[in-house]
Amino acid sequence: MTSQPSELFDFGPFRLDVRNATLEQDGRPLALAPKAFSVLLHLVRHAGVLVTREAFLDAVWPGAYVGDAALKVCIRDIRKTLGDTPQIPAYIQTVHRRGYRFIGTVTSAVRPSATAAPIDDNTEDMSPPVTRYARSGDVSIAYQVLGNGPIDLVFVMGWVSHLDYFWREPSFERFLRRLASFTRLILFDKRGTGLSDRVSDMPTLEQRMDDVRAVLEAVGSTRAALLGVSEGGPLCTLFATTYPSRTSALVMIGTYARRLWAPDYPWAQRRTEQSAFLEEIRQHWGGAVGLEVRAPSRASDPVFRQWWATYLRMGASPGAALTLTQMNAEIDVRHVLPAVRVPTLVLHRTEDRCFSVEEGRYIASQIPGATFAELPGADHLPFVGDQDALLDEVERFLGQATSDVDDGRVLATLMHVVVGSSSEVESAPFEAHMRRDIQRFRGRVMSGDVHALTAAFDGPARAIRCASALAAVASQFGCEVRVGLHTGECATTGAQLTGPALDVARALAETSTAGEVLVSRTVKDLVAGSGLTFSDRGVRSLGAREERWRVFAVPIPSRLPSNAIQRPSGDQAG
């Protein structure tokens, strides 16, 4: 009969030998009752994860009724044996009224081979969660769900992702399981990366917002907290401001508001630095690209380097990685930050080599009521380094700061169209066409007649494409248009939107020339990756407040598809 290899767990001076059911300290055996040994084993096997009373009962006392006292006695005996105290724990942390967590570092674990008989301690299934797919338009988005906590939490990884390879790195798995210990954790791969559909063009932020909504609907979540890492931060910010009623809280780790240097944002990388990184992707994709910056504490670990290289290769092709990196470089959500109205936590490590801690401080200073926590460390990847310090902050924040408050303010892109024609007879068919086109681009008409019309969109790229299509086709109805677009915070009154953002959109339309579509700098900054181009029209004073805005013109297509004009039938024309 083949002997089973021992399963060993080392933490501090202690070694837990599963096969022999022994606990040693510096090689010296320690006495521990069988039930207490089983409780300790369950804790160590789930290091970093909150283990509830119910989980202990299922694992250690399956099918038997025992009171809380039995578990408390075991915990007391374990602490006494380890020299631990509940006041200043080194190994076992009490989470009041919820359970216990092993907080010691497990430095080695030799697990049984595949042929060894399993240890019957009734532990939960630790295999990766099942991957499922949600439909977002014509694209399939891969997602996973684990945990059953009271809060839904959407985890948005930065740069590229791959759901299956999250679970191939123990530190990443531990990070995710800890999140799932106090939430229902929702993971997904952004379109174009990982297990989600590959796409010909990299997605815009608003398309990725669509993907988040599609996943939330697939899992039956009406409201969730968002956790964005790195490039996931801007996406989560935009979602929280556009859909505040669906966002309970916002957490951002090691993120940024703008990717490239500007005089009023001096912490970001210069164009030359970005060009050098793009060249690194071209020359070395397939290897551990960017690891020295993102995880300096693990950069010399050959096993981790191999995992990172494989993770990147599986997450994106070389071309997709280049396009995605270039798209990220154009992101600028600075104007959106003051519109965040949900409880917000910004976490940043002091020596983060990817994004300066000044960027985290800036973001927190711009979001009303945001909490900023600066933690020691140089690793950008949150699951590398002292992940527990980050996770403790997230757990504490989500447990206290989630709110059901909705003050009726949303972020929207507003389009104002001024229509000129020789007669209202010509304008009426064009007005009907405008209303249909606005609906086709997922906008909604706020007010309007044959002379002017105002509409709202939940994404700036859709609004721009709608405005361009209207400007291109207006002459075929005997009309001319002047169009203005601005993205800003609006107050909701019933189905109507009001506020200074509407004044800016109107002012842009009124200052444009015939056939011209003008957009504010905010609109331009939010359509990174859309492929849209702009012409700088300088700085203008706009709206009732006479605020100074840099203005851009959108090129109007000279030809439209044959189905772009949907002329109304006779009974619709009136």
C-alpha cells in the first residue's frame, strides 16, 4: 500500500502535520485536543478568509448540534497553545459576531498528491468558481460569482484580465477568497480580454459600463459596490456617476484620474515614457512585461514571473495589449470626480511604482466625502505585498459606509440641437427623424420642437455619433443644424434633467456654425478608445456661469449608409 505524503503547514515557529495530527513548535510536540486541532486546521487551510461559526460547525461537528461554547473553548485552547491573545492577535483574529480569521502567514504548505486519500474534515469546495456568460449587445462577457455576503461587490481588474488565471496564482486566489468572505464577489473579463469575446476594436469606457450592467443583470444584482484596480478605477468612477442608483459604494486601489502628464496633473507619465512602454509590449509580449514596476517584491521570483507572463498572454494578444494601452493613455476623468455621490474609499501604497501616491491623494480630494488610506509598500498589484492591510480597509469600509441614499443626481451627456430651415413644413419630418435617431443611439428626448431639441445619453460616444449622423443628414431634409454636447452632473426631476450642464450644451450649440458639432473637453476626454477625432476650437466662455471650456469640433461624415435616413410615412410626418 502506497503511503500518503504528509500535508504540512508552517506558520511562525509552528508546524501543523495533518497526516500525523500533530502540532509542533520548533520541532517540539504540543498537546492539542482533537477538536481543537480540527478547528486550527480549518483556520490554517483558509488563512486570510473569514470562517463563520456555521462553517466551523459543518466542518468540525458535521450532523451534530453543538452550542457556541464548544467552538469558543476550542479557540481558547488554540490561543493558549500558540501563546496568542484576542486583544493583540498574531494568529487568530475575532470578527465580532461573525467568526474567526487566521491572520498568520503560512510560509509553506506541501499538499497531498492526487492519489492520496483526502483528509475528511468536510472543508468547503476550494475549486475556482464556474465561468458563465452574459450578453452585452452582441458580445459575450465572461463572469464568475463566489461568496454569499450581504454586499454585492464587482471586482474590476486593471489592464488585462483572465478569470481562469486569477486562480493559478495562490496570492491572487487568497485575495479574492478574502473579498468573497464578506461579499458576494462578482468577477468578469472586460470585452476583448480574457475569456470574453475578442472584438475588432478595443472598447470605450461606456461600452465597458454596458458590460458591467449586463453582468449585474445576469447575476440578479440591482445594486452593487464597485472595486476598481488601476485602470478599473476610471471605469468604476464613470459607472458610479452615471448609475448612482445601482452603486452602493466605490473602492479604488492604485488608480489614476489621467494617464498622461499635464501641467495641472504633474504626476502622470510623459509621452516618451508611454512610447517606451509600448515598444516593450511590441518587443517582449509573451514575457513578464511590466512586472518590475507592478510587483517589485515578486519580480525575481521565477514561478511568479512565469505565471505573470502566461496571465498576460492569455489575457490579450500583442495587438490588443497595444491598443488597450494606447486607449488607457487617453483616459481623463478629472471632470467627473466631483460628481461621485456614493461612499468612496481610495487606497494607495506610498511607493507604488506604477502610479504615484499623489494621484490617489488627488482623486480623494476631488470626490466629496471620500476616504483616503495610504499604506506602506511598493507593489502596484493589490494581491502582492501586504494584501491584508488593503483588505482590512476594504472590509471595514464596506461594512460601515454603504448607503441607500440617492440624491437624484446623475452624470449624463446632453445634446442640444438648433434647427434652421426655410419653413416648419421642412422641419417637421426632420424633427421626427431626429427623435428616431436619438432612440436608435440609446438617448432620450428631454424637450424639443421643430426649432430646437434637447436629449440625454448615458454615454458620450453614442451621443457624438448620434449628433454626427444628424448633422450629416440634415441638408437632405432641407435643414441645417448646430449641435452642442457636454457631459456633466444633472439633477433629476421626474423624467427631466436640469442643471448647469444643460446650459453648457445649449451654449455650445448656439456658438457653433451651421452643420457643426461642438463638444466640451469633458466629452472628448471620456471617449478614449472610440476612434473619434476632434479639431481644437480654442477656449470659450459657456453657460450662465460663463465658465471657461476648451471646445472641440467633431468631423462630420460626408456619406451615410443608405439606411441612415428613415423617412416617416405619411401618417407619421405630421
